[in-house]
Amino acid sequence: MMRVAILDDYQGRALSLADWQSLHPAAQMQAFADHLDGLEALAQRLHTFDCVVAMRERTPFPRALFERLPNLRLLVTAGMRNAAIDLDAASERKVRVCGTDMLPYPTAELAWGLILALARHIPHEDRALREGRWQTTLGIGLKGKTLGLLGLGRLGGQVARIGKAFGMEAIAWSQNLTAERAAEAGAAPVSKEELFARADVVSVHLVLSPRSRHLVGASDLARMKPTAFLVNTSRGPIVDETALLAALRERRIAGAGLDVFEPEPLAPTHPLLALDNVVLTPHLGYVTEEGYRLAYGHAVEDIRAFLDGTVLRPLNRL
């Protein structure tokens, strides 16, 4: 019987969102709601499992972990890309890595949730109202403001279209942005420097890579208006956290909406939690019931195919 570990099931919903029972009696599932850090702890938990289902990059799988898991034969990750998995090491250890589809829109929706929360001080006013205070802040409208998109791929394009519906002007920059793509998304291509200087809201929509790590630094934040907001729903390390903390503490920008951090989960003593000009969410961008049903449903399909001697949605070569 194949033993399957489902990792980082924070909400305790994984087993109810897909037809795992269809894998019985060939496979037995165990879901873990807690997150483990550290090679030793992970190796001890997982060393008897034949298959692991990982939710995006929540738990890294470096070479050292693969070397500690002698029984592992199949690793399924939500999504068709996972920078936290050493695919070369998996191939060398004869571990098949497969992916799943993910819904294309939830992260764009959350980005707008953060933008609106910042612009209208929604979390602050919610707390104030519960404490007996009425109208304590003055928000801003979005109509006529400038939306700066750092990255104009699938997600950035969706955010741009929604911005247009609010009556915002969209401008965009990325290292590979073409005039044709910008026109298709309804955004004006500008330099990185101009984007940070002009935008009332800067929203990050880039893939994390060595080229994009700390792409947003102190000089970029220094160009922003003191009334502007930074929103990051992509990956924490794209923004230099030390520089962002300084800009927020010194009120050099109006605020930030952050769904992603480095590392994750965010430590309960993290300095961001002490700031009153940030809106924070715990990496909820892709976390919807519909998205989980798709990802876990495909994970079941990947495991069933593996048990039948075939491969679905492979990410590595063996």
C-alpha cells in the first residue's frame, strides 16, 4: 500500500475537497495541518511515506531532504511550477514530481482586496467601530489615480483590467515587457523609475527568480509618493524587506498590503505586525475552495496514474 502524506493542510480541509477514497485500498492518506521547519523534523515525519502532496512552496524540498527520504517515490505539488523543489535531486533519487493546474484569478482578486483595504482603511475602521469609535480616518478614491504594475503577465493583466473598471490609469514595467503586450492589457509601458515615481498604487506580479529577488529596493521605494501604496501578492523576496520596513516606519510611503513574506509562516514577533500602516494576509492569494478542489482533485489523478504505471503532469524527467 502506498502511504501518502498531505502537507501544510492549514485549514484541515484537504481530505474533504477531493475524492481521496477512490485511491483505496491501493493508497492510504494522512493529512498534516501543522507546518514543520527544519530538515531533521521533516525527515523524521516523512521517512516512511511513499508519496507526498505539497501545497505550493510551503515546504521546501532541497537535495538534503530527498536524501533523507528513502521510501519517497512520488512528489505532487499544487501548481505546475515550484521553486522550492530541487528537481535535479528528485530525478537523481528516482522520485517522480508531478504538478496540478491552479485557478488563474484568485490572486488578482485578493490584490484588489488589499488595495481597497488600504485606500479606505477598512481593517482600521472595522477595529475602531468594534471599539465604539465612528469614522476615524479619511480614505481616498481610486478613480483618476495611477496603477503601477510591476509585471504584466496573466495576473498583472487581470489587475490592470480591474483597475480600468475603477477608472484608474494603468502603467506597467517588467524586464521583458513589450509594447504589444502592454497594449493588449491596456497599460502604458514605462521605465521602472517612472513607474515608482508616478504610481499611486504599485502592485507586484512577478515570478520569483534570481533576477527578481530584491528587485524592489530602497531606491525604488524612495521614488514613491508619500501618499502611495505598495501591494505584493507575488513572493516576499521580490521586495527588499529591510528597505520596506524603513519606508513604512518613517512614513515615506502611505502603506503596504502584503500577502507574501520571507520566510513563511510569518513569525509572531515579526516587526511588520507592529506597524499600523500595513494590511497583512497569510499568503491567501491562491487559497480558495474552488482552487483547492482543483489542485487536490488533480493530485488524486496524479497518484492514481502513478499507481497505474503512467504519468500525469510531470515536472521532472526520470
